[in-house]
Amino acid sequence: MLNNYKYFLVLAEELNISRAAKRLFITHQNLSKYLKGLEEKYGVTFFERKPKFVLTPAGKIMLDTLRQIELSEQNLENQLVDIKEAKSGIIRIGITESRYPILVPKLLKEFHSLYPRVKLDIHRTTSPQMQEMVLNNSLDLCLSGITNLVTHDLKYEIVLNEHMYIVISDNLLKQYFPNSYPECKETFAKGADLQLFQQVPFVLNKKSFNSRILLDKHLSEKGISLNCINELTQPDTHHLLCAEDYAASFVLTMFLSGINQLNKFNYTHSYLNVFPIADFKSVNPLGLIYHKNKKFPQYVQDLKVLIKRYCNPYSILIEK
């Protein structure tokens, strides 16, 4: 049973014998035989077959136990790597799609020069999905906001406290602040009061995103309702829409460089302004998240140092 425990883990993930067998490169018949033997050995049913193929309470206990065994095996391998002074292996790391082009290209190059025989297996997905992958041992660590951690089984190391800013084009400022433009730009540069922007159209992140959670908390505390005309997930798309005078938006510190590039290369119909938000005290803590019982070889520790170094320049506040 222990030799083939990953059969159970894959089956619990897929909840379908045919798909699980395909992932495991074995036949449907062999996987069914494995499951039947396991249930006969322990005298319980681990999966309900009908009306849907789902874990039973006994199956959930077995799943938790086997994940602990998998984590222990990974920890053993990682500790032996350092004892053998081996410098080869795989690091499975998660990062959101929007942060990937900002950090990963330079990170890949420098880490490869340090550890040419260590592969970085990088997964691009959402923060909740990455947390789940860390918990089920599919990822060693991930870079994500830490404000919505789902369990105490996860630990994190803060690499950056991001600030939030409002993004709005000159044309929208002229349209919605006709009596005070361009003098209003000096006022907003000291802190834009969102009470004054309630008629302005906005494109916002989905409500499950960390940045949107921080924004909604601020709006609720101030009794402000913004005119949201669209919800999209990609920050670069938000900024392109701002550049088309479609709407205003918000930006976290790490993504300011994208707006600078749009302005620099005259991609915009009108200049994109970035203003701090008045009385906005919250920050978006960005952290490296991993399982609390995970043990890492030295090359993972060195990777964490690199990530922190690459994030450090984004801790500088926008110049006013």
C-alpha cells in the first residue's frame, strides 16, 4: 500500500478511475484492483461509487494520512540532498499570471547560473489554487498575497508590502473634473479622496482577489460606492483600458512599471496619472507561502533570498 500511495492521491484528486489511471500510466483495471485490495485490507470503503465518485469519511482520513507520508518523503529527500552536497533537483513554485513576467525571466537566468542542475518548475495560477497545491504537496512554495490564507498549516515569509494607487488618464480627469483641471492633479498627488471619484467609471479586480478585498474594505469604512463598469483579473488589461480612456482603475506597487512603460512609449490617448489614495492605510503583504512542516534543501533557501532581492525595489513608494 505504501509503495503505491500516490495511486490513492491521484485518484482522490481526479475522482475518476479512468483519468487517474491515465495520469499514473497504468490501466483502469490495475487501478481498480489496487483500490479494491486497499479497501479489503482495511475493511472500509474509501470512495462512494454512486451517484458520484467521492471520498468517504474513511477516504478523507486516508487522504490526509497519505499526504503526510508524501510530505515526510519529500522532506527526507530534501535533507539528504544537502548531506550528499548534491546540487540537482526540482523546485515547484507557484506565481500568479500577472506577476510572472515581472519577476520570473530575471529570476530564471540568475538561479540557473547558481544551480544549473536544479529545475524551476513554475506554475501560473490563482492564489487560492496555489494554496491548495501547497497543501497537497504539488507545490513547494508560492508567491502570493497572504491576507486570505485558508489554514494554519501554511507558513509565509513577507517579501513585499505593496501599496495601492488610483490610475486615471488626463482625458478622464478633464471630463470628470472640468472645473479644477489641471490644478486637481497637484491636489490628488498628495492623496486622492475616492469620495470625489464616485461618478468616474472604474474597472476593478474580481472580488476574491486580495487587492479588491483591501479596496472594498476601505470603501466600506468610508461609505463610498464606486461606479464599477467591468471586473477583470489582469492588471495589464486594466491599464490598457485606462490608456483608452475607458475607465480608471487601481494598481499595486509591483505593477507601476507597466504604467510607466505605457506613458514612456506614448501608447496612451492621454497621459496616465498615478495618485496615492487619501487615508488608505492598508498594504497588500506579498509572501512566499509553504507548508509549515516542509523542509527545504539549501538551493531552495537560496531561491527565496533571490526572490526577496528581486521584490525589494518595489518597496519604494511612488515619487510625488
